[in-house]
Amino acid sequence: MPKQKKLQDKVRGLYDRIGSEFYLCRDDFESNGERFNSALLMGTLTELNKGNMLLFGEYGGGKTTSAEYLNSVFNGLPLDLVKRVAIRGNPQLTEEKMVGRPHYGKMHQGEEDVVWQHFVLVGPKIFDEFNRIPESNQAVVLNGVDRGEWNYLNDFVSTGPQPFFATCNYADRGNNGLIQPILDRFDVGVESRFPGVANALDIAQDYHNDKDKVLSEPKLTRKALEILSSGKSYEETQKELEQIVQGHKGVLKEKGFPVLSVEDKEKIEQEIRVVPFDRDAEQYFTFLIAEMNTSQKYGQKRSIDPASSEYGLYLQAAFVGSGSRREEKSIVRYAKSLAWLQDHGEVNLDHVTQVAPYVLWHRIKWIPETEQAFRENDREDPLDLYITKTVLGDGTNEMPGVKKRFTESQENYQRVIDLVGHGKIDKALQEAKECAEDGKGHPIFQDTIKDLEGR
């Protein structure tokens, strides 16, 4: 009897197939000695944990293309259907064009009913050129991105979490800024990068997008669009769409794709959930949270207070605002997903330190002094991502990083934790106060003191 393929092998098979045949790219991400392409890897992890991902880059750089391929092969959707139901951003987009509109026939008869946009009804979502919609309209999709809840008039559709990709071109006269609440709802941000001259030459030969035909099924797409326009309930629509999905998965199997079943996805999600953090990963994460959220000067770090370096050049002194619980959940989910994909029994330090910059760089607003310190440096990444990778790692001589401070203070922190574990609270409090060094020790000790004094 042939040995059953591990789920990790199936996922890697899809990752490799997309990267070698459809989204040609270079590796720019390393974890535990393995190299990946950051956009394709984070997109894969987004599919696995039903996350939300921002893709930044230049015009025609493959942002939307990569998301379309991922949504097609990971979810068994014809590529032409994926393209048809995506939203294309423009300044005239309203709630009616994004979410739903009144049923005009019933409205004239005095009845209230909602016609949901196809974008809402189809599972994984793509919002192309997201930063072309005005800031005032971005709030329309907040709950949809965050919880999979879509409201219009007195009706609603609750899809639950689904993979959500939004693409953003770099700033030009037609772009708007992204409001902070929407940025905080996207788990990770990546740059879709130049693939290299050799890959670019290969891509240029496919000027009629012949590769896309491999994943397209016009007959199935037409049937799907009929179902989406039928006016049936959300539940009925999903049941009928599932038949389209099963039909396309059969086609993908015939073409050699390692298809993921509904049961496969549920098992993957369950396995990811139970992957534990090892001690180093958990403690680094603890140090990072402390540096983003504590302030000896103001009690805690707040967006309404200026950044202060009075008590040391910790991370909180380098940016405006504070951390958020969403950020922390994102780091945990994506670090666990990466550990699962690499078939590791635990999340280790490398998983956390490599994932965290992609979770934080689009959310953090660095103060001008921080930006100036790095602006002229040679780098491979966009400035904000480069800064984030540096200050979450070892840092520089002028600005030591979180990882360096963690390495220097971990032994002292572990001693405090061990004392607490043995019930020696007073001794642990004394140790924490000594490590706090008159308010200038690592913020983790300041926070630990508050917990111990409250016992």
C-alpha cells in the first residue's frame, strides 16, 4: 500500500508548483537554513491560517497575480472565477459596489432585500489596488477583513475568517494612505519584488498569459457566476459553489496538482493551533511585547504620547503609537504556521524573529529620527521593512536591537521566572527590581514588577 503523503508535502508541492511555473520569483527569506520567496511563503501561510495579507510593489510587479494563483490552487477555484470576483480599487468605490446593494425590484414594492456582491459570496478574497479607495471608504471593509462579517442595510453575511489579500502600488498621485485601523487588521505585509532578469525574460514570453489557461475553466466559471447571481441564500449559494470547487479540484488532480480537501484544511488548522513555542521563542516574544507596550515615563506606551528615550533606547523610543493584541496574535499564528510547514514540533526563535518583521513593518510608524538613522544605508528591503528587521534583530551600535537585548537579559529574566515557579514571589520581586536598574533596565522587568506587586 503506498505511503500517504504528509500534509506538509502537499502544501510544499503547491508552493513549489506556483513558484516554478506561474509566479516566477527569487528566494529572499530564510528560516532554519531553508530559503523561500517571502511573498509566496507568506501567501501560503495566509492560506493555511485564513489570514489577511497586504502586497506592496510596483505596477505590474506580480502582486495581484501571486494572490490569484494562491487562491486558485489552494481553494480549488477556477482562476478566471478568482479574477472575476476580485474588487478593483478606484476612488468611486462605494459600499454598494464593494459589499451589497438593495434589490431594486423588491424595493419598488416596498420590500427590503439585499443583493450581495460576488466578492462577499466567494470564499478567499482579493482587493486589488486597495489604496486607490478614499480613506473614508476603507472603514466599510473593516469587519469583513477582521471577522468575516459583512453588513448592509439590516442584513448581514458571516463568512468567518477567510484568506484576504489586498494589493497596494507604491505612492503616486492616485493613491491614498491606508488608515491605521485597516493596517492593524492585516496580519502580514510583503513586497512583490523584481524576480531577476532571467525570470523576467521568461515571464515576457508569456505575453498572452497562456499559463493562466492551465488554471482556468470557463464552463465552470459561467456556472459559478449563475449561482452567485441566483439570489439564493448565502448557505444555499455555498452548497452549490462547492460542486464547482469539487469539479475544478478534479481537473487540478488530472494536471498533477496536490489538491487539499476540506478535511485536509481542517486538519492543518488543528495541527497549527497546537504547535507550542519553545522557551527561547516564547521569551523573545515576551521581550518584544514589553518593548512595544511599556513606558517607564508614561506608565504604558500610547499613541497620544511622544516617543521617549529618557529611560533607554528600547523599541518603544523608536516609533509612534504602541503595540496591539492583533499584532501579537498575528505573530503567533504565522510563526506556528511556518513551524508546521517546516515540520518542526515547536516554534523556535528563528521562526519568530523571521516572521515578526513582516507582521509589524506596515503597522509601525517610525519617528523621523529612526528613519533618518537608516535612510542612507545599503539595503535589499523597503525602508520600513529594513528598519523593522534591523531593530527586531541585533540592531546597530547606535541602536541595539530587541534580539541583542533579549540575549543579554534572558538569563536574568529566567531566574525571575524560576523563582516565581517555585512560589518565591518576594525573592522574584526583589530580583526583578534589581534588574530594572532604577527604571532603566529592560521593560520586561518593569512589567513583571507590576504583575508581582499585584499578587
